[in-house]
Amino acid sequence: MHAHGCEFHVFYQSSSALLKRIISACLRQCACLVVLSDSWKDFYVNSCGLTTEQVIVLKNPVVFPDSIPQRQAGDTVTFAFMGKLNQRKGVYDIVNALSLLNSYERSGIRIELGGSGETQAIQDLAKSLGVQDLIHFHGWVNEELRNQILAGADIFLLPSYNEGLPMALLEAMSWSLPSISTPVGGIPEVITHGFNGLLVQPGDVAGLAKAMALLKNDTEMRLRLGCCARESIYGLDLETYLTKIYSIYSTSTRTFCERVLEKA
């Protein structure tokens, strides 16, 4: 089994005692449960009663671009977001944080939002706060447009409230983008604050605004964090992932068959 849901813990913890027992019993029948981070492994072991041997951490893979642009200081600093446009992903916080910046900090900023969701509500919020001219909505993007946006961006934003291990973040890191994100799900296992990105607490709009202003005004920090971001996820390339998943499936199948034979 694979567990990639970002809010399963919320569902599980809000379930009745009977439903929790049923869920846990079902999960414990699997030969192997593949999760995205150590924090998720701890949850399934401690909350659902799986053994540490049953739960295996396998982070999402990423396809690295063949080349990345040489980013330098310019008149415009572009922040990019990719994902569902909703509260869980922190998109409203991005708009609110943008409104907290003073006129100097806001000058030269461009926000690129890629994704579908609560577009109209977010546009209405941006208009009410007077920042609508700084935000561009792309709607749902295909691979080609995604790459164009990431190539043209300087900073990636993902101030989520819950996550597994977001592909959008890994893709941004592969493009040597520094990220401003939150320590939820598997994110703090790939982003180290001050080394390859910045972390703020979910819902901390003032903290998000401060981080945006810091990276917007410090070109050297942006480039340094972005370089470290790409280097820090080299082990998540697709070829390595395929080797690991083959090993997991082979070992788990062999272990399962041995259990069956023991009971026969």
C-alpha cells in the first residue's frame, strides 16, 4: 500500500474509536506501507499500530531539468506558486502577506499562481487589498507552461497547512529555486531553514511577508539557497526512485510469500 494523502491524520483522529480500530486492522494486513516522510512513518507506527519494518519511507521522485537559467538581480522579482488554489495550500496567506509589504518592498514584485481552485475568491481578496495588479493567474498549467513559469521565477512559495511531500516543491527545488514554505508533512525533511529555503509557521502571514521581503531584497541569499536546494535533492532523481521501488516490491513480495508458506 502507498499512503500519499496529506490529511489522513485529520480524518483518522476525528474518527470514532470503532472506525479507528477497523482502519488500523486493515492497514496492519499489508506487507508494506510506503509513505513519503519520516514524520508520516511515525504517525502510522504510533497511531495505527504498524511495525517499523512494515512502514517504509520513499520520498517522491523528481525529473531534473537539463539546464537552468542564470538568475541575477533585476528590476522584477518573481514569486511562483503551483498547486490547488485554496486555504490548505496557503494561497490566501500569500495575498494577505503581499498586502503587508510596504511600497518599497512591493515594488518590482510579481506573483505567478499556477493551478485551479478558488480563483474568483482569491481574485476578489487581491482586489479588496489593492494588490491585484501584482498577481497573475495562469489557471491549471501543463508541463510546458509549468517549466516556463519555474524557469522565469526567482522564488517559490508554498505556505501550506498540511502536506505529504509536495511534488511542486521538489520540482521548484530541481530548478534551483529557493522556497518559502512551512514545516508540515515531509517538507522539513527536504527544506532546512536558512540552508536551502525558508520556513514559516502555517498561518503566520506576518512571518510570510517578512520572508518574502528578505528574499526579494537579498539577491545573494536567493542564489545561494537556490543552488543548495537543487543539490540537496539529487538523491530523489527518477532512476534512483525506480531502483528503490523495485527493491521494496521484491522484498515485500518475498516476505509475504514466506508468511503464507509458514501458515500453510
